[in-house]
Amino acid sequence: MASPPSSSGSAVPGHSKSTDLDPIARSALRYTLSAKEYKLLHEYLISRVPAVERRTPPPPRYEAIVKKSDDYNAAAVRASLRVAFGTFTALKTWEFFLRRIGRGQAKRYGF
């Protein structure tokens, strides 16, 4: 018994609904990764763990999922997440240097 064709509008033929993302995961990915970043991450993961290929959508499918005409909000959230992560990393690095080579001055700043 053959299964009915998928009506999900897949950009890549041959992928079934089993690789479709639920709406929450789709939104989370759209707001955290651009299509170009997803492609790089996907290629890296496949080179490390080949089983990832079966469980994740291919880059053209992901691009079709996240492609919207009003992508300004997603791009703004991605940029703000990058700024927040970069700031956090810079502050942790600063704290490390204060503790490591700051000659005990880290206590004065409350670290």
C-alpha cells in the first residue's frame, strides 16, 4: 500500500513528512540560524555524524521553510542574540584575565 504524496510543498523531492519540523522548532530555528548558517552547520554535522542526515531537513528544504518576505524580525533577533552572546563571552574573558593575571584586583570589582 503506497502512502499518499506529501502536501508539505517540499523543496527537495523524496523527503517525507517524517522530516517536517513542528512549528515551535521551525520558529526557533528561523530566529536563531539563517539559511547560510544552517547549511554550514548541516555540512559540519554530517561530516561528523552521518545519522544526522536522516533526522534533519536538507539545506534547500530548510531555506524553503524559513524563507519569508518579512524576515526583518528574525534577522533582528539573530543579530541581538549574536550581540548578547558576544558580550557574554567578552565579559567572561575579561573576568578570566582579571582573575588570572589581574593580581587579585578581581575581588575589588566583585567577581
